[in-house]
Amino acid sequence: MKTFPPADHVLYRLPACAPAPALVHELDHAVMAWAEGPAERDRLSATRAGELIARAYPGLREDRAAPLAGWFAWLFLVDDLHDPDKAADADVASRLLGTLVPEPGPAPDGPPLARHLAHVWQRIACTQSRWWRMRFLTHTMHFLSAFRYEALYRRYRRVPTLREYVQLRRASGSVTACLDLLEFATGREVPPLLHETDQLRGMFTRATDVVVWVNDVVSLEKELHIRESVNGVLVLQRQFGLTPEEAVNRVYGKVAADIHAFHAHERELQRMCSSWPGLTGRDLTALASFTDGMKAWMRANVDWSAHCARYRHRQAAP
């Protein structure tokens, strides 16, 4: 079954980044520096996280690369908590939540993943405004809180309804926090009021949905082999009585509609900002950078997934 979009899909009209091999190598090295022991190094090596960072974060400042690499190292390691055989999902997630405070102090004692997150957060938070920190913490808490709900679906072998799944998936994919980090990566924060406009919120939501739904398709074979039940393709199959191929096609139809909606929101936001008094050149530069970053993330996700061993199926669960 084909799991990548057709060559003429609108996703491939988004700007692509072909990062320099030297940059990818440098970022991979930065990611691996956060590993504790050979097992973590092996897991992180398979993610090709350096390529994802290089593709998804245009304008990444050199001094922001190490903390960003630390975030992705933590993210890929904590994602193992989603495996169906990990019974302690919710308990570990609740302990991780305890490390997230607006004004970070010394890293607390606790599980390695909690200490890792605390160290990363210290290095990110010190550069960002209070508003940005509140937004990022909210999105990260949504991500960790989603563990509990996904664990319940797995425990009872229940496939969510589409209405349930759309809301849960926006949180469980961690993409909202990763999009917040576009501003950290470049050192350009969008004014808080612009973030709350219907237009930018719409762009943010559409970009999030594009990334998580594409991820559901490209990871489908792997997730079927580990008997995953929380996947958008399976949700569509069950709710609408579709074949796997029909469900995949419907996902990519939704992705195309989301990208068109993203562009419509972008045009409306540009018109509004052109007559909005008080916006500075710096504000508009930050907004343009953030917009370009969201486009980069949508495209980077599919390009990186094509190279990543993470989405080749693992052996079937016993």
C-alpha cells in the first residue's frame, strides 16, 4: 500500500529545503550528545533527527541549535512511552509534567527523562518572553496529558471516533510545541496579539493537522505491526467503512484542504496586517519568519519521513 502522497499533491508545492550534509551531521551530533548510554544512542540514531531539524527550522541560529537538539532527543525518547506494551504511560507523563514551570530552576531529581526535559527547558526558557513560555508550556502539557487518554484507548482496544480523534491528535503529536520552537530557533517572537488572531490561529491549527495526519499515514505499517489502535487512518476506516487505500486517500484529501485553508488564512492575515497601526518592521519580519517556518515544517515532515527508519515497520507484537 502506498503511504506517501502522489507526486502532484499540493503538499509538494510547499517550499522544500535541501540541507547541507555538514549541517545535518552537526545537528545529529548535537542530538546524540543528549543520549545516556548506547541504547539511547541507537534509538536516536535511527530517527535522523538532525535532518528533520535542518529541514523544519529555516533560519536556525547557531546558538539555539543545542537546546533544540535536546528537545528533539527528549521528544523521540519519550515517544517510546506510547508503545502499547508500556503500562506506565500516564504515571511517567505526570512526573514529566512536574518539571514544567514558567520560571525554571535547578533540574530536580527524578527519572532520566524528567531531568533531560528540565535541562532543555532551562536553556530554552531563559531566552524567551513570559508569554511565549506560557504558550509553549501549555502545548507541552497538552502533549503529555494526551498520554493518559491514548493509553485508555489502547487498553480497551478502542478506536476513537473522528470527532474525538481530531482533538486528541492535535495534542498527542507534540507538533504545537514544535511549531512554537520556530520562534526560539530564529530569535524572532511574533507579538502575542497577532498569535491570538483568528487568522494565525487558523494557520497554526492547519499546519499542525497536516503534520500529524501525514504522520499517521507514513507510520501506518509500523503501527499495524505493533497493534496500534489510535491512528487517523484506522479512525476513518472504522467510521466510514473504508478500505485502507480509501482511508489513506481521504487523509491526503484532508491534508490538501488544510493546506489550501492555511494559504487562505495567510492571505487574510497579510491584508489585515497591512492596515494594522503600530506593527513594526520587526513584528512583520517575525510574522513572515513564523509563517515560512510553518510551511517548512509541513514539507519537512514528509521529506524526512521518506528517509527515516522510524517509519519502517517493526516486528509484530507477540
